Amino acid sequence: MIYFTALFAIVRRELLRFVGQRSRFLSALVRPLIWLVVFAAGFRAALGLSIMPPYQTYITYEVYIVPGLCGMIQLFNGMQSSLSLVYDREMGSMRLLLTSPLPRWWLLLSKIFAGVFVSLLQVYAFLGIAALFGITFPPIGYVFALPVLVCSGLMLGALGLLLSSTIKQLENFAGVMNFVIFPMFFLSTALYPLWKMAEGSPLLRDICAYNPFTHAIELIRFALYGQFNGMALIWVVTSFVVFMIASLWGYNPAKTMTNRKTG
Amino acid sequence: MRFTLLFALLCSPAFGDEIWVTNEKDDTISVIDIETQTVTRTIETGQRPRGITFSKDFSVLYVCASDSDAVQVIDPNTGKILHDLPSGEDPEQFVLHPNNKHLYIANEDDAITTVVDTDTRRVIAQIDVGIEPEGMAVSPDGKIAITTSETTNMAHWIDTENQTIFANTLVDQRPRHAEFTKDGSELWVSAEIGGTISVFNTADQTEKAKINFEIQGVHRDRIQPVGFKLTDDGKYAFVALGPSNYVAVVDPNTYAVLDYILVGRRVWHMAFNADESLLFTTNGVSGDVSVIDVSELTAINTIKVGRFPWGAAYRPTK
């Protein structure tokens, strides 16, 4: 019971923080909307046409890009959560949280889950606005997308947690943008399908195929059409487990102590 | 999308029928089963098959084998070529008169329209028309046949009683296709380079309206109206816009464009199923056929066929 009390408290704190920062909600929506309205409109005619699962017929670029932008919202959200962890650690509230008698893994998982919850609000708000632009999915797709978005959000949250365990100072977040967010986003199927990447370079295609973010996007893409992509789910769950174990190791107090002694 | 398809499958009584598609580069016909939306048969034809139509009782199929200079008559059950009709050179499109007997064929290279009696297999008339005739139509009462000529940019009005032209009307550049409305009061002609559809009053052959198209993000030059179909209920006209890869939906009462539906590359001609709930478009360059849900005005599926599909015709199997 106390586990869930802690979970709800952490989610509530994250939610309050999110609601309090209206600009954060706005920027979380504006970012993908700019991609959708400006970038996708410009590329509408430039990209070739091809049919690939889960699509059964030709689609416009705006329709293609939406699942990738949902992933983008979660990616930024996951990284922002990690930023808040660094901030919390600097300000001391993280230390307070970690002194709780509950297991550390549960506290960190709750923290990730809080981030996922916020990202779900952002994604569905974005899907609602996309629908106003005429980009809709089968009604069942919006339902199927929910558990899938939880999975992808957990994976990206765990990645953020892992990164936060290695970042010593808040200023290092710019490095996260350059070396994590941008490569993950651009080297994925968010903007172009794999066959399009292969036209440019087979190496790029391979990198995209091994990027866990690609699989998170494909999982979302299939779900939005009421379909299930088993391989993508395996990739996402495996990546989540790996990131989680690594970040738990990163937040291991013994390791921190050692670091402090040696540092 | 799947659910829309499933819903359409459950609601429509007319499935199990077929759409026959000519593949210009493969010299074949792909037969699509409407129920499963898959190609079930591929039938060999003469060279460069384009125009395709069934006899009124669906007992035989006529195909313009352009490079074989013949109209081929095919048994749709066996897929065997029964015989050729004397068509004149390079037949591209044709139309079967409501009497189920006279076939009006456009001979692109010879600037003539050939009228063939399908029973006697003889040419009964050859009518001089403009240069590069292509689009063919016949009025529902069978009194008027139309040939459009690509280079002369005209619709030629033929009196089917004496097989002579009684009027010529100018249309925009490179007319491709012509159709009468169901009541025969209007003639619609598409102009590929002109990018328009001209609507004429049948009674006095005067131009009544002109329909223009504009698709956001697509250059005007790529918007080339070619084949089109009007629904029997008078609710919609669907216009294939060639290399723009879109099909326009037009309200035939107001002539306003209601919507644009993305299909495959270089969409050319189209055919409805029996109750007109589904529309099948041939996409030449992408080598496939897109399926449009008429009530939803959305593309729901795409079916791979042969190379450069061109014409399409519906055939009931029950």
C-alpha cells in the first residue's frame, strides 16, 4: 500500500509541477506542431510514395510523421524528467526522496511513471490537435495506443534516468540534446521510413533499424491503426529493462560513495 | 482503415464480383476479386491493352489491344481470346452503344472513329474526326456518340443514326475522356493539359460550366484530369488527376470540388462496384489499383497489379 502512496505522491508532484509550468505544456505541444504544420507541409510533395505496413494504401507525409512526433513528445519528456532529476539532486530534494524506506528501484520507477503520465497528456493533446488538422486514426487506434505509449514512455524515461545518473551538473543538459535527443530522433523512422533511409545510405538504415527509438515509434504507429508489432514491443521492453538496470546501478549509493571518495 | 473496410464488406451485398484491369506494359489483364481485394487471375491479351468494356450482358469482354491494332473479344469465364474485331489502327478507347451491338472506337493514329458491328464483325462506318482521337462516350438514349481529339482539342458530336458529325465544341488542351450524366442532359469532358473539366448542355452543345482543380503542395502542371466517373445517384463525380496522384471529388450539381483523395502514382481510369460503394482507380506508374470507400471518401486499400494499369471495368459473377 505504501508503495502506491509513494507512487501517487510522486505522480502528483510531477503533475503539479507540469500544470504549474504552462510554458512547458505549450512548448511540448508547439514543438511537434511546428514539425507537423511547417516541416511536413514543405515535404509533402518531395517524398516519394510507397506503401508499407501498417498502411494499406498511400498516405500523405503529414499522416506518416504523426506517430514519430508522438515519440518525439515522449523523448523530450523523458529527457526533461532527467533534467528535473539533476535539478532535484542539485537542490537536495532528490536526496530527501531517496532517503525514503522504500526500495530505490521503486522510487525511481515511480519517478519514471510520473513522467510517462505527463507525456500521455501531451501526446493525446497533440493527437487531438492533429485531428483538427484532419489527421485522424481509427477510433480503436487511440485506445490501442495507450498501453503502447506507456511502454515507450517507460523506455524513454528509463533512458533519461540513466543519463541523469551520469550528468553531474545541470549545464551538461545541452550535451544530452546534442548527443542523445537529436541523434535518436533523426536516426529513427520518425521522419522517414527505413526504405527511404536505405536509398540514402544502407549504413544509416542499419543504424536506424537498431535505434530503440525507431521501435518505439513503430510500436506507436502500428497501435494507432489497431495493429500489434511484436518485434517492436520486444525491442522496447528489452531496452527498458537494460536502461533500468543500468540506471539503478548508476544510482547505487555504494557507487556514488566510491565516486565521492575518489572524486 | 481496416474497420472501415470490414464495415464496407459486411454492409455491401454486391461483393464476390470482379474488377478487370488492363496492364498496358504487361499485355495482360489483372482480375481483382472485390470481396478479397486480391488479384485472382491474370489473362494474356494482345499488345498494349488499354480500353476495356464488357458487353451489356457481361458474356464477352472487349479490349483495345492498341499495338496489335485490334479490338479483342475475350470470353470472361475462360479468359480465352475468341476473335478480333476490325478496329482500325491503334485503337485506344471505345464505347459500346446501348444497343449492345455497335462499338465506337477511337483510332488515335488515323484521326478517325470506327464503328464496328460486333455481331457481323464488320466496320459499318469510319468517321473523320480531329487529330489523335481518344475519349469516347455515348448518350444514355444512344442517339449521340462523342469522340474527343487530343491535338485538335475538340469534342465531336456524332449522330448515331447516320454516323455523321453534327457539332464540334472546343475544350481545353488535350481532352482525354468524356462521359454523359445518367439523364443524358450533360456531357463532361476532361482536358489533361488544360487541367479542367468542361460541362456541356447536351441539348444545344453549349458550355455550361468549367471545373478547375487546385491541390495544396502540388504544382499546377501536375494536376492533369484524365479519366472520371459520375455516380448514378448524382451525388459525386470522381476525377483522376494523373501525376498529381490524387482523385478529385466533385459535386455534379454545384461543380464545386469537395475533396481530394490520395491514391497511387499517375492515376488514370476507374470503375465502380455494383452498388457504387467502392471505386477502383488504376495507378499507372505505381502499378497498382487504389480502392476508395465512396461513402467515406477515403482510400482504404491498394492492390498490386501488372505494370502500368490503364483501364478498369466491373463484372458481376452472380
